[in-house]
Amino acid sequence: MTDMQESISQKQARRRHHWRRDLVELAALFTAVAVADGLANLVAHGPDGPFMLIASAVALVATAAFHTWWARRHSHAPPLQDTAGPGDTDGTTTGPGSRNTPRETALWRMRTTVRDAPGSLAALCTALAGHHVDILTLQTHPLADGTVDEFLLRTPAELSAAELSRAVSRAGGHDTWTERADAHDLVDAPTRVLGLATRTALDAAELPLALRQLLGRCTIHSLPAVSLTGRPTGETAPVEGVLESTVMRLRDPSGGVITIERPHLPFTPTEFARARALVELDARLGPRVPRSEDVLTLPEGNEITVRRADQSDLDAAKAMHERCSDRTLGLRYHGPVVDADRYLGHLLSPRFGRTLAVQTASGRLVALGHLLWDGDETEVALIVEDSWQRRGIGSELLGRLVDLAVEARCDSVYAVTQASNTGMVAAMRGLGLPLDYQIEEGTLVVTARLGQAAPLGSAARRGHFEQR
């Protein structure tokens, strides 16, 4: 109703404006006629008639020009258009030499704590606007002694993190944390949480990754309730979990506890509730691994199948260990050969990573490849039965594990082996990625930096196999 009244008032105002303009123009017309009549009489009866006629013409032209300018300025002029680009609050150009040149920008995630008082958020937003900062998203996390505001910001590229923090500090923010963001952060929080929940529902191995992507840069440890030797570890957590500033502990549905640490930034109650909801979803759905298989043909014509493995493959994996030589087991596990079987239950659990298995046409397991979540790092490990080595199976598994790491947005993967393990070193070199080497007391650690690498895909590996 109010909008309708305002619309009627605006129409009436425009109508009054048109009548006023018409009256002015009519008065000007009568005045012009009177002046023209007087001038005509003067020209017809005066001695300087021609000169008076020229002067009258000039006066009429000047009057017409003035009237046209006045009418356009006060009645017919279109509204001024704002040519400033987004973020140009002071009307300055967005680039050198032209308003249409886009300004180079950067994405930042920022979190700061402000007093829980009226106007505190407004002061913060005003300070950011003063530096031409565009607020893309904002979340607030109420605390007992204040409010944590979390922003996704688009800033001028030349604005540093230190300058941003100083501006926020002057506006009343404290305990400020900033970190570079990317295009993935442009998704709003509810959509991101739903996506992570979907991934967790499809694959139990996704839970640690989902927690890492939900909480940002953090370290996640899954501590089992029973050690590799079968003894209780004493690691437990209450059903509702525990939140202690920079550490949260959640009960692992498979037994034990999931510990998440973020020393640089305390967790908020909202983050704790979201993490707990993901863990509860995982507990309700139970053990699950996507069932997908790729059948490949070796150069000599034998067919093998590459698929995901889990703890249901424990007996087949132990049987493969029995067929492996001591040297093969030693290169893989870097310790006493008798302890190799103890690791299999841990390695095959989706809680600690993802495992790929290679089996023959008869169903015999001949190779395993592991992608293991090691805190905030990622390890790759391979074992191939002796009689199936040097056929490209290790390189195939390693390429697929790196594909999984890229999909999980891991920054790098590392492999721990011995300097004499030329097969593993050759497989890492075959990835075509930047590698770092560290050697200490005969142990070689090779780290592949993934960066912006795209998944290799099966097409990149068809030099060894034909895929059916």
C-alpha cells in the first residue's frame, strides 16, 4: 500500500511539474509575440528598420538557445549514470587510463573477534570499504565474550594481509586471522556443508577429507581404540565430543577417537556442531566403499582388475603377503617382516585413507596401493607380489592414487622407501611432477608437489595397458 501511495505521489508531482512548465512556455510565447509586434511597428515606421530587424533576429535566436538549454537541464535531462565499477566507492578509475579497465583483485578469508555491541560490525565494514574491499560472504559466530565474524573478501591485489589486519584492528577487531582463498571458497557455507555430507555418505574414506575442507588448515588424527598389537590404547571420547579452544575430540564410529587440532585459530561452537554432525552421519551409515572396477589388459595379454579395497579383503591381502619375498615386504614396511600382517587391518580401513587392489582374472590379489591421510599430509605406498613385478602395475596404481589425491585437493604426496628401491623411484619420476628428495640413514622420502595438477586419467596410462 505504501509503494502505491508513493507511486501516485510521484505521478502527481510530475503532473504539476508539466503544468508549470507549460505555463512558463505559454507566457514566454505571449511575450515573444508582443516583442515581435513592437519590433515590427518600429521597423515599419523607423528610419533604421533593416538594422533593427537584424538585431531582433539575433535576440530571438539567443532566446531560443537559452530556452532549449534551460528545458533540457531542468526537465528532459536523463539521470546521471554511475560509471564507477564495483568497489570504486570514491569514483576513482578501476585501472590505469580507463574506468572500464578491471582492477586486479585477490580473495582472502578473514576471521576476527569484535565486541558484542551495536555498531561494532558496522565499524568493521566501514573500515573495509575505506580500503575498497568487497565483502562477498559473512558469517557470525556468537561467543560468551564477543562475536567472531568470518568474511570472504575480494581486495585490491596490492592490499597486503598486514594492511588488512591493521585496518581491522583500528576498527575494533582483535585476534584477527587471514588466509588466501580460492574459487572453492565462493560457495556459500550451507551448500559446501551439504556437498561434504554427500561425499561422506558415498564413501567412508571421505570423512577425514570432509573435516579438513570444512575446518580449513588443520591436523586430523584417527587414533584407534586397539593398537596394532591388540592392546587397548585408552583413546576414547564422550558421545557428544569435546571442544577445547584449538582442539576438538570426536568419537570415531569405528572405535577410538578423531582428534582435530588447529593451533593458529580456535574452533567456534558452530564449527564443532558441523564437524560432529558429519561424524554422526558417518556412524549412522556404517562401513561403505564405492564399488567400481576397471579391467585392464597387460602387454602380454593377461587381464587384471583394479578396484577399491576395504577390510573385507584382509584374508586375501594376508595370503598375498605369504607369497611375497622378505625383500619385498622389507621394502614396503621398513621393519621386521613378521609385523607386516599387523598393519593390514589399519591400512585397509577407510578411516585412514583409500586402498586400491589389483586382482587377476582368477580373483587372486597381487598388488595393493594405499593413499594414507597422515595428519595434514598424504602418503602413498605400494606393494606388488614378486611374480607380478616389472609389468607396470606399480606405476598404474601410483598414477591412480595421485588422481585420488588431486581430487581430494591435497597439496602433495610423499613416499617413504629405501634408496635401493629403484622401482618406486622410477614410478615417482614417471608421474611427471616436481619431486623433492630427502635421504636420512638409508631412508628415502620422495615428495611429489601436486600444485594445480589435473588428474592423469586412464588415457595417460594406456602406454602400459589397454582398458576394457
